[in-house]
Amino acid sequence: MKILYAVQATGNGHISRAKQLYPYLKEYGTVDFFMSGSNAQLNVNLPVKFKSKGVSLFYKPSGGLDYLKILNSLSLKIYQDAKSLPVESYDLVINDFDFVTSLACDIKKKTSIHFGHQASFQSKHTPRSNAFNPIGNLILDKFVNATHHIGLHFLNYDKDIYNPIIKEDVIEATPINDGHIAVYLPQYSISFLEPYLLAQNKFHFEVFTHEVKQITCKKNICYFPISHTGFTNSMIRSWGVITAGGFETPAEAMFLNKRLLCIPIIGHFEQESNAAALANLGVLCLKKIDQNFGEHFNHWTNNYKAVKLELTHSTKDIVDKVILKSQL
């Protein structure tokens, strides 16, 4: 079997998930990867055969989406890339939220499986933010068109929605607590975030950011370069985790039974919807970092407990479900 796996490389979580699935997909045949997007920070380390700038997300230093930069990144080349992507040469096309591959399959009438977290939003039972965001709703509903959908989420909200893919090094880890808080908030710049963390001087923070190339410390904060293993190890050793409203990091933090504070990217409807789901589970979620952060932080550290995520399906089980769905 020839398999094409399309990865939306705007977020590190998509790449991380692809790395976890790759060994199991190889058991069914040869796997080629299509990488779409231009602003993920992780090393890919996958057999990438095709690339496109695709559609990427960019952020303002204060935490919101930079719509002007997003619009400026778009071009007619997306259509050209879709036409040239040879989806018809593959027995199975797996699409983890990539518009180019979706368009290619539409143009060439090729069946495909929309797989991943965003695919879970095809179900009306999946929690969504109650914020008025017609564009956000439209993106979740229509950004990827496919003949089949297999979703991942914190809970099994509907059929064909399974638990998150947790990295093997997280599953096999023995969590400890050395007292620090692991922080990954890619939407905030160091200059914006730093005063709020310095004010919480009873805690030590390990902040992972693309703004540094080597470890740099200031009082109760150490800044680390973006690193797959580095952040995972920080979470495993942490007292708690502060992160944006992505999917993989909150899932791993809960699997490790760590206290979790979620701050979704402002105006990012999917992340706000993840926050709504996390709030239903008992996780503290903030709309943004502002002058009230200290009060919220103290409330979190004094009153919130860890929420434990349980897995009902292994990674192999989920890959088997994908293969089975492709044969229907």
C-alpha cells in the first residue's frame, strides 16, 4: 500500500503526531509525507517528499492572530501546488488539516481521510466556544473536505472520535515534581510575558520560545529554545504547565497528571473551543494575560488540582481504525 500523509506544519502538534504514527503506518506500506505550512519550530525528521508554504498562522506579540501577515502569505501558488500534488498515485491519503491536499483531492476526485484533532469538529457533539466567530466555525467545518473523518479529542464525544496520540516518551515517563512550571505560549513575546512571570517570584518558570537559541535565565525565569525533547522533559519534571489552547500539549500534561493552565490564542476559534472542552473537565482557562493575571495565577495554584487523562485506545489501535476506514 502507498500512503500519502499530509501534515499541516503551522503547529508543532501536527508534526509530533505524524512522528508517532509513522512507525505504525509503515507496517501497512510505504509512507510519503507532504509538509504544508511555514512556521513550525520542531525538526521534522520524516521522509518528506512534497512541500508547500500552504496556509500558515502568524501571531502578534500580545497574543492575537496577525491577520494581515496571514493574508500576505497567501498566493495563487496554493492552487498550483494542489494540481501538482500526485494524490491519485496513492492508495490512501491521510490529511491532518491541510488545505492544499484537500483541494488536490477535490480536483482529482480522490478519496481521503481527514484525520486528527480538527476532524473531531465534524461532529456536533464536540465542544465549541460560544464566542461569535463565523470565520472560525467555517474553518473548522470547511477548511478540509474529505470522504471520511477520524477525530481525536480529550473525550470520545462521538463515534470515530478517539483519545489523543500521546508520545511514547511521555507514556513511558515517570513524572516527578521539582517545583517549576513549564510554559509554552508561542503567541506571546518574551517582552510581553516576562513582567507577569517575574511578579510570581515564589515560582520558577521554564519558558520555551523561538526567541532564544540557547538557555538564558533571569531571576525566576529560564528561557529555552523550542525543543521536542526539552519541553517534554520539562513537563515530566514540572509542578504544573501553562500553555496555549492547542491540543497535544494539554493532553500530555493531563496524561502526566500535571496541573494545567490554558490561555488560548486570542481570536483562534479552535483553541478557544479546546479551552471550552478543558473547562468542562475542570481545567482553569483564561481568555488572555492582562493585569488580572496575578490574581488568576494565585487562584490556580491554590485551588485547582490536576485533571487526569485516561487513554482508551493505543496509537496502534487508532492507526488500525484509520486503515479500516480507508477500506470501507
